[in-house]
Amino acid sequence: MSATPAPRVTVTTLRKMKREGEKIVMLTAYDASFAKVLDAQGVDVILVGDSLGMVIQGHDTTVPVTMDEMVYHTRAVTRTAAHALVIGDLPFMSYTSLDMALRNSARLMQEGRAQMVKLEGGAPQVATVSQLAHHGVPVCAHLGLQPQSVHKLGGYRVQGRDEAVAKQMLDDAKALQDAGADLLVLECVPVSLAEQITQALEIPVIGIGAGRGCDGQVLVLHDMLGISPRAPKFSQDFIGTGATIPQAVASYVQAVKAGTFPQDQHCFF
Ligand code: KIV
């Protein structure tokens, strides 16, 4: 008799994990083969990130990624991810009006079969998150370093070291939660600020370069498999010299669940 497949992770599962102190493991994937490996190794959430612009398409930034490309990759991932909750990323300029945000989220969910969408931004996105939530769209917000704004920021930098920016980030996080966001990604944020935001929110907070105090961790798949030519400081090569890809993913899952990743050398203070 075959084993009963693990049930799909949902927003309810993620909130329960936060309440019970179980770390949430998130990893990016962009195709069916890798999604199947991640799913089999117990990754809780698969993010079809617009980071695919860099690691799949070879661009310098995520800015050139289009809506059609996001739908294509999200559909590939959802064909094989049976357990993990799958998030489809709304790319640059695809949610500049409420109407666009609704239409493009519908594409990620209906054509791509995603169970959640992700968008970048704080206060300016509160109305959009509220509308999406009102229409039954689960939303993952993204604060701290927002890669879609890299040209405006002048580079990839830690965000929130300045006291006023840190306060704004905390206020934005609360406002996004109140508007109906189900999850929050914090990217490149000092450890103490990420801890403060995580403790202030009821929704789970997933860190990338944001320390161990978050409710979970996310990495870009190609960074943690040692494929990216210049992996960021906050990542770790889990494949090392001997592991297979499933073993590397399993090590990452284990390290996040045990709270042994990230270490101080992956963090900003
Ligand atoms: O696009 C992406 O992969 C992301 C992660 C870095 C969080 O947004």
C-alpha cells in the first residue's frame, strides 16, 4: 500500500507553525524537476521568484522579467509540487494599479495555479494588499531590500540601519498585516529589527539575510546549490563537494528547522 501523501501546506498551516515555533522552510524553484525534489525533501513553501530573471535568464536584475514568464514558470512548478504551498511572484510594474494587481494575480492563480502571490513594497501597497485579500487572494508582502527597486536604491544594500527607516519598516509591516497579508518576506535587514518585526506580527515572517529570529528562511535555489557565480553573504552553499541535489536540499531543510542556519556570518547587524 502506498503512503498517504502529506497534505498541502496552507496559510492556516503556516500560522500554526509560527504559533508553535516550528521554523518554516522556503526555497525558490522555477521548473517542474526542481519543484519535485524540493517537495519530496519537505520544503514547506516554494517561491517562484522573479529572481529567475537572474538565475535562469542571465539578466543583472529582476526588472526585465515579464508577467507571461512568471505564469509559465509558476505553471511548471505547480505541475509537480503536491505538498508545498507555491507562491508566484508579481514582477516589476505588474501591480501599479488595483486593476492590474487583481488581473495579474488572477493569472498567477488561474493559469499558473499558484496558491499565493508576492509583491514588493510597504505603505504604497497597503490598498493593493487589501483589495487582493478582499477578493480571496493570499498575499506575501516583501520589505527591506526590494530588488525590483534596485535602480532607484542604487544597488543591493542592507535596509533599516537608520532609525527612521527601521520605524517605517515596522509600521509598514503592521499595516500590510492589517490589510490582509498572510506572509512577509524580510530581505537584508539587521537581525534586531527583523526580530522586532517578527515578534510584533501574527503572520509568519520569512527572512533572507535577516537573521535567525524570523519564523522561517528563504534562499534562492541556485545560491544554495553553489551555482551562482557570486552568491550573496546571506546564502550558504549546501551542496559542498559531495552532496547530491536532494541531499543539499534536505540539509537546508534540516538546518532551518533546527535553527542552525543562518549563522552570524550570514547576517547583518
Ligand atoms: O525573487 C525572489 O526569489 C525573491 C526572494 C529573494 C525572496 O524575492
